[in-house]
Amino acid sequence: MRSSNPVFSRRGFSRDNGYAGFNTAPQAGSAQGNPYAQNPYAQADVQAPATTGRMTMDDVIVRSALTLGTVAVGAVLAWALLPVSGTSYGLAVGAALVAFVLAMVQSFKRTPSPALILGYAAFEGVFLGVFSEMFNSRWSGAPFQAVLGTMAVSGATLLVYKAGWIRVTARYARIGMAIAIAFMVVMAINLLLVAFGVADDGGLRSFGPLGALVGIIAIVLGAFFLTLDFKQIEDGIAYGAPRSESWLAAFGLTMTLVWIYVEMLRLVAIFSSND
């Protein structure tokens, strides 16, 4: 299965091509295109989600709230207990690495593991808490503005998606993923150039106009990944995905929202620096 997330791979709801329902629509009374159908009439049974353990929107909302809540708690505790210092920076980097490992392990598992997903959320929260406090110490109020910005981008993306202004098709996904992969490759090269002193002041990730442009592109990519998340959730429900798959939905949404928040925080800092 291919990822719709910019940083980590994760399994989609379709067992055929990674994007359930991009090429076929669910049909009542037919199991065609439905990887989770237990019988030819699974799609037609309107009571199936409640009676057969299939995923519902309520499941996704509850798991997402739990996962994002864990991130928030970890961030608040890290902010309160780890004052800005070299030690806290080291702990933040360590927490980010642990979160990355847990996310990778979950991504390669065949089934969702709530323990791994919540563990990822907790360590990611620690990283975000220290990272946010670091930015707040220099640009007061930047984290709060970044949270508002993340909510605005997420809400606008959901509105546009639900209004049908964006159609998540296989072609849309392929083009977007190609752009995202190219972006990540360029960012990796930039990181190496900065690490070896070839590029000064962060290179493409500087706190100047070029860095702002890169940040805006990253946020747009985050919105793109949100549309894939929404499509996966929508198709998971329509195609009768097991209830446990709601953990994967929460996992994917959390990673995408973290991505948008981090980029939004950098963008707020860049604009504040130019005031």
C-alpha cells in the first residue's frame, strides 16, 4: 500500500491499489470493488456498520480525538516541564526520532496497533511542545497563531472537499504524490547541503522570502494530503472497512495535521521576523 502522508507511509483502506474507490464506486448489492465485503449484499445492509463491527464516522472522530488529544497533552507537559535549553533540545530530537520509529513500525504492520499509534502521538507531542516553546521564546504568540492557521487550513480543505470542488481521483493522487516526493527529495538535499556548510542560513529553509515560499508550498502539500485522508476515510466507511481501521484514519490525520502545524509555525516566525 502506498502512503498519502508526506513523511511516513501508511496503509490505505483499499487492498488493491492503496486508494479505495478512486476507480470504482460502491454499488449496493454488489461486492465488486469492495475489499471488505463478507457477502454479496454487505453494501446494501444499512445496519451493517453497527452490527458487524465495520468502521463508522463516529469511530474515526473518537480515535482522532484520542490521538490528537495525546499529542496535545504531550506538548503541554513538555512545554511546562522542559524549559528551553540544550538538554530540552536533545530530548525533543530524541522524542522525534522515537516517534518516527513508532510511525514506521505501524506503517509496515498489516493491522493497526493502538499502542503504537498512541505512543507515536505522545512522543510527537513532546517534540512539538519543546519546538513550540522554542519558537514562542523568540516570537511570542507564534504557536497560538500556528494552531489557528492549522485549524483554518484544515477547515477550508474539508469545506472544499465536501463541496465537491476537489475530486480525489487516481490522477489527482498520482500528480500530487509526484510533486510531494520531488519536494521531499529537494528538502533532503537542502538539509545535506546545510549540514556540510554548502548552503548558508538554512538554504531553502531560511527565514527569508525563499523560506516563506517553501513553507507555503509545504502547507499546500499538507492540504493535499488532507484531501487524501478524507477520501480514505470516506471510502473506508463506504466499503465496509473493519472498525479497527479507524485507528489508521486517526493516525494519518494526526501526521498530516502535525506536518501542517510545523510548517505553519515556521511561516508565522518568518513573517514575524520581517515585521
